[in-house]
Amino acid sequence: MSEPRTVVLETTTHGPVEFTCPAWCIGHAWQVGAGIGRNDVTHNSVRVKASSDTYSHGYATVLRVWMSWAPFVELVPRVAVEVDMQGDFEAEEITHLAGVLRTAATRMEQVAAQAIQTRGDVV
């Protein structure tokens, strides 16, 4: 993780807004020029993935999880979760998929623990 840094983003609601990024923030390049309001300013951590290789559906990311914090509207960082898994699978694949889901659960818990730990830095 890098050291906290100061960023200025142009917003539609408050003009240029200056704020300090937490060390875990991956940056705001994705928000530059996006026509965002001040309340849309969001810090994101790296995305942690759980993926699976199946006979039926090939290689697929089952879950993405990361810390997210909109400091002008949220008191503390939250955990963002995207789950992408649906379909019919061969019975032989289920044990493997269940293992992937256990890995996904562990990764969600790790990111949640990280978010809880950062609350002391925020509050």
C-alpha cells in the first residue's frame, strides 16, 4: 500500500474538491472527467477475486470483493461484492465449485476484516 496522498477532482456540484486518499486507495483516474458530484467521490481498494475453471462454463470469475468508501456520504469504508455465478453444472463439478465458494467466503471475510480495521483510521 502506498502513503496517503492528496487528490483534487473536478465535481459538478462543488467544483474542484480536494481530499486525502487512504493508503489502500487505488486512485481516482476512473473518476476524472466522469462528471461526478462530490458525493460520488469514492475510494476503492484493489479487487480480490475468486475464480473457477469448469467443464460446462470454462474459466469464470465467481466473485469480486473490495473496500469502497465515499467519504462525503459514508462514515466508514464498506465492502463491495459482485457475485457472478449461475447455470447448470455437471455433478462432478460441484465439489470444485463448492471449494471456490469457500475460497470466496474467506476472501470476503478478509476484506471485511480489513475494512473494520481501517475504521480506526477514519473515525
